[in-house]
Amino acid sequence: MSTTTAPRICPLCEATCGLTLTISGTRVTGVRGDRDDIFSRGFICPKGASFGELDADPDRLRTPLVRENGTLREAGWDEAFDVVARRLPPLLAAHGPNAVGVVLGNPNVHTMAGALYPPLLLGALRTRNVFSASTVDQMPKHVSSGLLFGDPHAIPVPDLDRTAHLLMLGANPLESNGSLCTAPDFPGRLKALRKRGGTLTVVDPRRTRTARLADRHVAIRPGTDALLLAALAQVLFAEDLTDLGDLGPHVEGVEDVAAAVRDFTPEAVAEACDLEPDLIRVMARELAAAPSAAVYARVGGSTVAYGTLTNWLVDVLNVLTGNLDRPGGALFPLSATAPALRPAGPGRGFDLGRWASRVSGHPEAKGELPISVIAEEIDTPGEGRMRALISIAANPVLSAPDGDRLDRALADGLEFMVAIDPYLNETTRHADVVLPPPPPAQSAHFDFAFNNFAIRNQVRFSPAAVPLEEGLMSECEIHARLILAVTDQGLLRSGEAESPESPESPGRHASAVDAVDAVDAVDAADAVDALAIDRTLARAVTEPHSPAHGQDPAEFAARLTGGTSAERRLDLMLRLGPYELTLDQLLANPHGIDLGPLQPRLPRGLKTRSGRVELLPAPIAADLPRLRKALDGTPARLVLVGRRHLRSNNSWLHNIPALNRGTNTCTLQVHPDDAARLGLADGAPARIKGEGGELEAPVEVTDAIRRGVVSLPHGWGHDRPGTRMAVAAARPGVNVNQLLDGTRLDPLSGNAVLNGFPVEVSPVG
Ligand SMILES: Nc1nc2c(c(=O)[nH]1)N[C@H]1C(S)=C(S)[C@@H](COP(=O)(O)OP(=O)(O)OC[C@H]3O[C@@H](n4cnc5c(=O)[nH]c(N)nc54)[C@H](O)[C@@H]3O)O[C@H]1N2
Ligand SMILES: Nc1nc2c(c(=O)[nH]1)N[C@H]1C(S)=C(S)[C@@H](COP(=O)(O)OP(=O)(O)OC[C@H]3O[C@@H](n4cnc5c(=O)[nH]c(N)nc54)[C@H](O)[C@@H]3O)O[C@H]1N2
Ligand code: SF4
Ligand SMILES: [Mo]
């Protein structure tokens, strides 16, 4: 058997490391970091190293499943899509577009299919019941950016390699490898920051591996980062330390922010945050004095009660210290597939709450409703009830609050469910049709999403490393055929749709498809992609700042190359992008093309109505009184926070033996003083009670967590029947999200509060 190697970008976290796969025949037999990769330079972590095991997981579905008389059985592809075409369109015809919900999970930002097709699906369906992992993750950042910059996809990232001072809140990149900050070898880059004389401050209720690397660890009380950041801003104003630098002329509302944070003095927030006022002053002065600095917050600053305010304050501080949009500060990446930057000038602005969820009236954000409300939209009777669900790469039974209720709703309340997913898990076991994508080595890869968050502009493409196995279907083809099946191969109505966790998504190029004649099933992707290309080009040729401006669309389309129609869409986006690259150029550079360090770009790209950075947007001002109230509240005695482990990936890598062995990581971390107070012994089981339910988990006594806080990781709870993940089921752990009832949301973004919620803990027995 011949042995070859192939480069492949790792799809398992946001770091997007280049891997070198060793391939024997059609199997991945070895993996190492690609030393020639222009961005990752050989870095690899244990997850990337298990790519081969993941690719060959025997529990991976290799044929579609179709429900018959209550049980799932294997079926052919045509049959599976026929079932969808027979069941879903009549439901929509009878009950209207909102009768179907779409839930898009995290891996959609790690596949080409997940970037290219959901915008088309949503545009065709026109349902308001759109949910994604964004509302258990970074929706507060999108809302903050939408309000500040007019563009929810414009997310500044810390200039990790050049900054002199990094203030990091609620992030643990030594385990997560980074998020909304794509930086292969994040640990090495943090060490390099310190080595060049820079300073790192980590704010986290736990002394994480990242905190241990820092110059200063600030063990804040969970959920109070917005207060700390408001106090930092207050000190900057009070001590006359603000200096907006070159950005000054492009910012409005600075005085309004000064007035808005006036009450949040270090003394006022000290008790709520449980931090010394002097420390807060020192932090503010350091931030102002640093030659360059970046403030950066992630999951612990987002999945909290004041998530949008926290994310807004992060960028307010970057602006006030002159660090937004300058080297060494926080800059906007410019990806090779981003639409060409619009020139400076007033834009359309960003609106929230254009509609609301049916049952609880939660406002939409970025076209999505909170993932926490899926269950109630299914199990609450009445006009407009959700009767069908399309689940793509999502496992909300574990990843969203109150999985038990969602589990029941999926089982009893739906008339039809279809899932695109390689596993039969806690969520997909409820589907009537499961459509499994091929293992990753059989798919081409391009990071449409993460290049928008990369700390260096660069671009890399991996063709499929091994050919598609007999009987499997490419995930692009699956998506395209699903679109045709749910629309009954008929009219795909035109319309804009935004895609989740997928900034600069292809949806903005190819948001709409007009009409599809009945197509031969085999050519579904070709037909859908051809329409997407036509649509995109029809618009691009009329746009003055597009590279296609004034050209003949048919001639432009004829130049596109690529082994598949999805790759031709990629080629189109590259050609229309800011660097005017081509897919051929990417293929000629298998280890990537470096496009240089991040560059300042403002005021270009701003889309606010004023054409400036609007520092105190009205919805933020309206939410600040809620934060002010937190100054006087009595903190809960015990709150829970989450954590991630290097060998995990949300709920779905627990089935890989190499990543799920050794000591149990699904433990409840408790500070020794709390353990003594509550009568908890190391290793003994504890009962944890929250608003949504109770759990039992073994106690891990550790002083790495602050007093008054306990921690349990998420993504566990693999003990439900009817799944097909044997390794995970043998070490199930418990689902931390069962402690929540789904009612705690950040009001502006609809993001679930997953950190800093009250619990009671007691010994078992
Ligand atoms: N190994 C691994 N890597 C992953 C993932 C994974 O599951 N496993 N998931 C991927 C995904 S989807 C994402 S979004 C990223 C997330 O990437 P990160 O945000 O870096 O990851 P977390 O480990 O969730 O870090 C959140 C930190 O916030 C702290 N925290 C909790 N509450 C608060 C609070 O109120 N204030 C402050 N200041 N801190 C708080 C927690 O103790 C924790 O250390 O990781 C990605 N990478
Ligand atoms: N308590 C608590 N809850 C959390 C978090 C937390 O920190 N604390 N973190 C939240 C965050 S940041 C996130 S992003 C969400 C994640 O929430 P989800 O996206 O719902 O959960 P995942 O566990 O990532 O599930 C991914 C699903 O995609 C499937 N999958 C894997 N690869 C592919 C593929 O290539 N194609 C397709 N079609 N499917 C694939 C998997 O089998 C699995 O079913 O969880 C959130 N939940
Ligand atoms: S750090 Fe992330 S991208 Fe890099 S090898 Fe590990 S899982 Fe893959
Ligand atoms: Mo996430």
C-alpha cells in the first residue's frame, strides 16, 4: 500500500493549525504539525494529533438513517432525501415558514459546507425560528460590534504578536487554544509576549493554566467583569488618562460614556467584584501607560448576565486608550474572502429586536432567537408552534440550558426532524432522518470564519486528503440536496440571510437563489452553487468597489476553477476579495500564503448611520441601569462557572479513546474552605442543585478556584439511551446545563447565562 502525506488544516478548534497527514491507501495513519505552515509553524495539540482516530471512529455513521415505525434504520441517500421532500414541504405549506426551526451548531464554522449553504437554506425557508451556538457563546460580541461599528461581524482581535500589554478576561487559551482570536500556538505567543517585556493580566475566578503564565492573576467574582471594566473606564476619565490617538475624529459619544460610567468608581464596584479599589486603579493606569495594549474577553465575559455590556466595555477601553485599530492594540483582520471593504461614510446601522420569539417575546439579534427557547417554541401549543427542526452540526440537548425539557420536546412535540451529523447522539437520536457527512480527511477545508479573527492576515486551503469513500456523500452535496428537498425542488425564494458564527459569510455574497428547476439529484450542488455564483456576480458587477465592477458576469464565471462547485464558489469569493486571489494560487501554495500583519482600516468598513464609531449606543445606555443595580445587590453565596479541558471539544470528542482516558475530568472543583464549610470530601460525590435541576458529580478540592465558586465542565451527560457513541457512553459524566432552566439570558443578545449562576452543593448520603 502506498504511503503519502497531505497537508490538512485542523478543524477541531479556532487555532486552525496546519497538520501533515500520513496516508496509507485511504486511511490516515499518522499526524504531525506542519512545520512549513505559514501560520502555525508545526504547532499541534493532542486533539489535532488524534485526527486519524477521529477520522476512523467506528461509531461514525456511514449511511443515512431513516425512522420507520419508531426506530432508525439504514437507508440509501435518495430514499433519505425523498423522506425529507415528502414530509417537510407539506408542513410548511400548511403552517407557514415558522413551523420549521433551524439549529446550527459550532462545527458549521469548521467546515466549508457549514459556511456556504446555511445562508441559502435560511434564505429559502424564511423562518424566524433560527437558532445557533452563537447564543450560548459570542452573540454579545456581535451585538456590541453591531452597535459600535454598525457591523456585527466586525470583531477586533488582540494584536498578540506585537502588543505590549494584554488584559484578558474570561478566557483560557492554554486549554481552549483561543477563541475570536485565531492564533496557532497561543501558549507560545503568550510566552513570547512576556519574553519581549510585555505584560499579561488574566482575570478569571479560577487560577487557570493561562493565569499561571500571567504577570497578574485577578480572581474576580464571576459575572462582575462589566463592573470592573466600567471602573477602569471611570478611572481613565477621572485621572485624565484617555487618549484616542488617530481614532479621535472617527468616534462620537466619548463624553456620554464618561457620564455613563461616572458612578462606577473602584470603591463602588469593589465589593461586588470582590477586588481592592487600589488594584483597579493600578490596572487602569497600566492600561493607559502601556506603549500598546489590548483588552480581550471571551466565554467567561460573554456567557454571563451582563455579556453585551462586558463586550462593549472591552472595546470602549480599547478606544479610550487609543488602542483600537492600531498596531499592538486590537485590530480588524481582513480575510481573503471578505467582501472588498466599503469606503468610509454613513452606513445602514445595526438594529436589534426586529422581531421576537413567539412564547417569551425574546428579541432577535442578528436574525437569530436564543437557542435557550427551542424547547418552549416546540412544547407550547398555539398558532405558530414549531413543528419541525433541521439540526445541522448541533447538539443542543447537551450544549444549551435544560436539556431534559428539550429532549422531551424533540421526542414528543415534533412532527419531523432532520439532522446533518456524523453521530447518533443526545440530539440527533430524535431525528426522523440523519444525513452523515464524510470523515474530515475526505473533505476539502477552508476557514471562511476564522480568517476573520486571525491575528495575522493569511490564507490556506486544504483539498480533500483522501477520495470520498464509496457510499458517502460530500457534506456540500448533502446541504445542497437538503435545500432542494425542503423547498420541494421548487422555487427558492430570494432573500438575505445571515449565518451564525460565520462573519463575512458567503451569505453576503450569495445570499439568495432565485429559481431552481427540478434538477437531477446528482447535480444538486452544481445547480445550487451555479445559482449562488450567478446571484453574487450579478450584484458584484454593479458595485463600484468590487473587483468585478463593470465586467461581464458570464465571462467572469467562466474563469472560475475548482474541483467541485463549492470550490468554484470559494474561487469566486477569493477573486472578489480584498487581495483578489484565486484558488489556483492557494493550490500552488499548499502551506498557505501570508498576507501580512493586521493593518489599521478605520473609518473604512464602519457601517453605523453616523459613519463613525458610536461609543454609547442607545440600547447599551438603556441596559446600564441594570448594571448599576448590581452595585447594591447581595452576591449569591455559591455560584458555578464552567471550564474547558485541552482534550475536549464541547460535547462531541468524548468518543475518541485517546481524548477520553485517564482521570475523570467531569468533576466539581471546590475551594478547600467551601469544601470544609459544606462538608465535601475530595473524590466523594456531591449533589449540585440549580434552578433547572440537580446533578451528582465527584468533588475535586482545589485552591485553584476562588472561594464561593464551584466549576463543572460542559459537554458531558452521555447517558441517554438510543445514542451510538460507545466510548462516550462508557464515561458519561453529567450535563452541567441541566442546572439551568433557560430563563437566564443577557437581554440584548439573548445569550444564555452559563457562568456565574447560583447553585447549592451538598454531600451525597
Ligand atoms: N480544548 C477545548 N478547546 C476548545 C473548546 C473545547 O470545548 N475544548 N471549545 C471551543 C469553543 S466552541 C470556544 S467558544 C472556545 C472558548 O474559549 P475560552 O473562552 O478561552 O475557553 P473557556 O475555557 O471556556 O474559558 C472561559 C474562562 O472564563 C472563566 N470564567 C467563568 N466565569 C467568569 C467570569 O464571570 N468572569 C471571568 N473573568 N472569567 C470567568 C472560566 O473559569 C474559564 O477559565 O474554546 C474552543 N476551544
Ligand atoms: N455550560 C456551558 N455550556 C456551553 C458552553 C460552556 O462554556 N458552558 N459553551 C458553549 C459554546 S462556546 C458552544 S460553541 C456550544 C456548542 O454547541 P453545539 O454546537 O450544539 O455542540 P457541539 O458539542 O459542538 O456539537 C456539535 C455537533 O456537530 C457534530 N459534528 C461534528 N463534526 C461535524 C461535521 O463535520 N459536520 C456536521 N454536520 N456535524 C458535525 C457533532 O457530532 C455534534 O452533534 O456549546 C455551548 N454550551
Ligand atoms: S490547537 Fe486546535 S487547530 Fe491546533 S491542532 Fe489543536 S485542535 Fe487542532
Ligand atoms: Mo463556542
